Amino acid sequence: MQLYGGVELGGTNVDCIIASDPQHVLAQVRIQTTDPDDTLGAVVQFFKKNMISAAGVLSSIGIACFGPLDLDPESPFFGRITDTPKPGWTNISVLDVIRNGVGLPAIIDTDVNGAAIGEAAWGAARGLDNFIYLTIGTGIGGGGLVNGGPLHGLVHPEMGHMRLPHDLEIDPFAGICPYHGDCWEGLASGPAIAARWGMPGPDLPADHPAWELEAHYIALALHNLICTLSPSRIILGGGVPHQAQIFPLVRQKVCQSLAGYVRSEAILDDIDAYIVPPGLGDMAGRLGAVAMAMGAV
């Protein structure tokens, strides 16, 4: 059996997996994200230790990595993290370190594009070639597929840093993004919720006004994305949408914001199936990296 490696490299943890599909996971490990040498060294050792097993041979590795990343194949810095607030990780060539360290073909994309690829292969986007995957947690990021391929361009999408209408009389919070202040991530990420209300989101009750405001900002962002990219479906991942009240509030507010302008049955009649959680849950990123690796052989 051909086996594939997946790496979901996040700012807090790295999840590594060896699998052939979601039903056949042969090995996995979680590594704390510390300095690049220790973290990526542990990733390399995990794959070298598990390259050959009774189940098969490891063929290639997919890497779904936090960014910003240089994803231009013609760039001399392809596969590197560029300017990141994560201490010590700026200009780290994640692709080269893992590919050369393990000695196998490897492919890299953003963490959100990786999750989107996983959802297209095995999750909530099966059969779709045009959709958006968003993660709302420690940060806010977005990716997706257009015509069946991951969404790239000048660099890669930074959906979490779009500007949203911000009524300072209703919400005087200045935002926490070190670059833009009150962009979407600055207003609605997990750390923004904690900074605004003085406690992390999981500690806030379900009827706290934080969730009405959070749904408001998510809905404004989805309005922009629906009108700009016209996705066939929107998948909301990350820790914030784990709150049970978020999806009904967001769906309601998206409909109110669009005001019937986008004449699609998916929105007008079946929005519960249009704005959805990941089918792969918290495994979307690492399984997406496995799906990426399948195309790297």
C-alpha cells in the first residue's frame, strides 16, 4: 500500500500523520511549535522513523503551513514562511527542511488551502470545485478551490485581513491586529474576543453579547466573499465556530445582510447546507495535507 505523510504546521502545535485515507491512519503525533530547529527536526524524525511499515511505504509528504508563505514556484524563496509575528520563524524554508530531511517528494500550501483540499477529497466539499474554507480561531484565514485548484494569486489569499464596517459607537474596541488594527482578524479572532471581553471565548456563556457581535462580523465577511467569489459552499472551521450558537446566528445575519440580492436557492431556501462546519472536523488540515501528498508523487 502507498502511504502518504501530512503535516499541519500551526503556530501552537504541529500535527503529523501517515495515512492512505481517513479510514486508514497508520501513525500520528502532535509536536509543540517552538523554535524551527527543534520543531522541524521532530517532524523529520517522525517521518524517518515511520517510512516503512508492514502496511506499506511512505511515498510523499504534504505540508499545510501557517503563513504568510511564498508559494510562487519561480521564486528563489518558494516554500518559505515570509514575514510572520511568530518569533524565530521568519524566512524559514519549511518545504526544503522537511523535503531534504526526509528525502521524499513534498508539496506545500497554506494551512487553510490544505484544509480545503481535505474537505474536497473527503469532507463537506465533495463534488464541488468552487468553495471557500475559513478558519476562525487564534487567527482568521481563508482558502478554497476555484475550478478544482487551490486559490492562489499574487501571493495567497489573506481573507482574515479584509476590512469590515466598524461602528465605533456600538463597538469601540480598537482591534488587535498588529498590522491593521480592526481588520476582520483584529475584531473577531479568538484573541480579539478575549481582549474585548476580558476572558477567552470558551469561558463566555452562550447568551453573552459577545456571540451576537461575533456573528455580526463573520456575516459581514461572508457577505463580501459571497459577492466577490460566489462560492458554491462556505465551510467554517476553527475554534470559534465550535460555539453551538454561532452557525444559526451567522446564517440569519448573512441572509439579512444580503437582503435577497443573491438569487440562489442555496442561500434563499437552504442556507443550513450552504454555510456548514467541516466534514472532517479538526482533522481537515492534516488530512488535507495527506490529500496534497497524493498529488506530489
